[in-house]
Amino acid sequence: MHVLILGGTTEARRLAELLYATPGLDLTSSLAGRVAGPRLPPGGVRVGGFGGAEGLTAWLREHAVDALVDATHPFAGSMSFHAAWAATTAQVPLLALRRPGWAPVPGDQWYQADSLEAAAELLPLYGRRAFLTTGRTGLAAFAHLDEMWFLVRSVDAPEPPYPSRMEVLLDRGPFPLDGERELLRRHRIDVLVTKDSGGGATAPKLTAAREAGVPVVVVRRPPVPEGVAAVSGPEEAAHWIRKRLGRAD
């Protein structure tokens, strides 16, 4: 049985770890290639795009894929729709592994935005020193905010266009709560910007913001394909694979 896992996320790596060395299972993980030096999962690995939904369909057929798991990042754009189209066309069973989004708790000051551009419009209403944790892509949406100062955290260095008043922090999660508290204090952050990525690796920044009374602009997740079977954790996805393999135990 050949399983293709889409995504370089924490959940995708964990799923590969759970399935690795399972008798009768051939495992391939596909990474987008947007991060230099990614953490590679066990098993077979391919890096780069497929060439759209048609390219993914061709790959599924050429490599005799028996099951497809979409474990891409919640903000991976159109990849989930490509996966749904390709799975239907190639008649390959598809499972979506989607981590739950974050939810505000008492004390949070959250302001929702539908896009990075909408988040940029809101920012000047809530602060002048922003902690921008939306990744190195998409900084062009904030490039015109010359009156603001940004602390930008990303795995790799961003490329222009980006804000003129900016300090870049190259780091990779998980990020401990004490470190997030210190970042907000040292840089005098008065507004946080984040995508609703979910998961625990980067959630401590939300706790630190709540404790410090810092408002948070949250970019909502894009839509996902309807009618696709979905689970929220790698263990559930591994069970789905093993059940198809006849090893549900």
C-alpha cells in the first residue's frame, strides 16, 4: 500500500513517524520546498510542487498511490482543493488532517481579519509596534505602513517588498511562553498579528499577549473543500491508514 502525505507540518511529520516501518506500507511525504533546511520526516520524501491538480493526479497514477493524506498548513492556499480534485479524478481515497484552529478565552482582545491586507488596515487602530508572526511571505501587505515598527519572525529571511521599519528574528518553533513574554517586553510590542494556524507550537504568543493586555489581529483561515473526510490529529489519521491496510489494531 502506497500512502502519499502532503505537507511539511508538525502533524504530517508525526503521522510519518507513526506509520514508518509499518509492514506492507510504502510511505512518501511531499514538502512544498518553501523553507530552507526543513525537518525531514522518516520514509520517502519528495520536495517541490506537482504542477497543479493535473500534475498531482498524474503523480498519483504514476506512483500507484493507494491513499492520500492532505496534512498541509491551514494557509497552504489552493493545495487542499488540488488534492480533492486529484483524489476524485484518480479515484484515490483522501483524508484531510486539519489541526483545530485557536479560540479566544476570557481576557483576549482579538480582532478578526479575512486576509493579510485586511489585517494591515486594522493595525494602526490598535498599536504602533507590531509583532508580525504571519511568516516571511505576504509582508508586502504591510509594506506601506511607514508609521509603524515591526518585529518579524520567520524561519528564513524575508525578501522585499516589506516594511521599511522592521527587525527580523529568524527562529523556528516551538516557542516557550517565557520567551514570548520577554519578546513582547523587550521590543515594547503593543499589537500582535497572527494567522489562525492552530496547534501548540506557536500558541504561547497568544497567552503572552493576553497577560500583557496586547490586542491580537487574527487572520481567519481560508475555505477548505467540502465533503472531504477529515480528522484533527495524526493518531486518527494513522488509524485510518492502518484500517485500510487491515491493521487497525
